[in-house]
Amino acid sequence: MSTEKVVVRHESKKSLMDWVAGHWLEIFLTVYGLWVGLPWLAPIFMHIGWSGAGRMLYAIYSIFCHQLPERSFFFYGQKSMYSLTEIQAAWQNTINPTILRNFIGNPDMGWKMAWSDRMISFYTSVWIFAVLWIPFRRKVKPLPWWGFMLFLLPIVLDGGTHMISDFAGIGLGFRDNNLWLALSQDPWLDLASSGWCFHFSRKQLSIKKNWIG
């Protein structure tokens, strides 16, 4: 390989890394924004008659979420959320989660999101915190490890109590409805982890950019 080709390759690699280093947050916001935004489109597609596209989104996100209807938001129906009893009356009288999760809604009750209320709280708040982090990225420092552990406690409380409750069976435990706790507790972990990850990514990309140059 000639020296000229090596130089061109080096310059191309440097230019690409320079661009990524300068736009990494925009790349994250775009890609991750699509990831957290697509579940919102599932009920919209079902409502306007694009059932094929809607069911495809339900199928894709079923890999990442339990999609239990009694723990999901509904659009275009009588209510934004339904109890297990209401779901059973409209679907099947069962507490089997593999059966319950297949209920995506109907024209009267509306159509559920492609993932649960906890997933919305947990993943969407990361994107929101990323946007809010932009104007403060040069001033905010990551939390120390003990601070991160403190921010971790709320989600341990939320997820832990819900897991213990579900040991009794869906709808039979002491915490069948998780909305208030999930929406109020999960973002604390996102706030801590997002700040740490964004600070680390910015630092590492800056080092990599200088190393390539």
C-alpha cells in the first residue's frame, strides 16, 4: 500500500471521528429518540387503520417488555388505563401473563402503547434528561458512587416490591397497580445514570479524537 493511500485513509478516519465526536449527542438523541418514540405510534396506527404496522410494532417491542394491558396506557378509548378486571371482561378471564399481554385493545377501549407505563417512565426520561443536559454539559459533574447508589434506591423499592407482589400471581398481590410509584421513582435512576454516561462519553470521545489526530 502506498504512502499516499495510508495518508488518505488516516485523514478519512480522523474526519469521521471528528464528526462523531462533535455530533455524538445529536446521534444519540436521534437514534434513541426513534427507539423510545416508536411505541407511541402503535396505538395511532391501530386507530387510523394501519393495523399491519401497528401489530408489527407490538411484536417488536414484545421482545423487550411484558406488555401487560393493565399496566399500559391506552389511546383513543374511554380511559387511559384499565384495571385487570376490566381487561379480563374484555379479553379473557385469566391471570396468565402470556395470555393477557396479547390484548392490544379494541375500538371501544382504545389501543395500548407498545410497552408498559414503567418502560415509558424509565426509557423516555433518559431522552428528556439528555436534552436537558445539553446546556449544562460543561458544568455538571457525574455523581460519586455513593450518590449514584442513593439514586438507585427508588427503583429498587419500586421494582423489588412489585416483583415480590407478583409472586402471589397477577392481580393477587399487594401491588397490582404500579403507575404512581413507577412514574415517580424510575426517573431518579435515569437522572443519575444519564449524567454519568453522557459525561463519560463526552470525555472518552474527546480523548479518542485527540489520539487519532
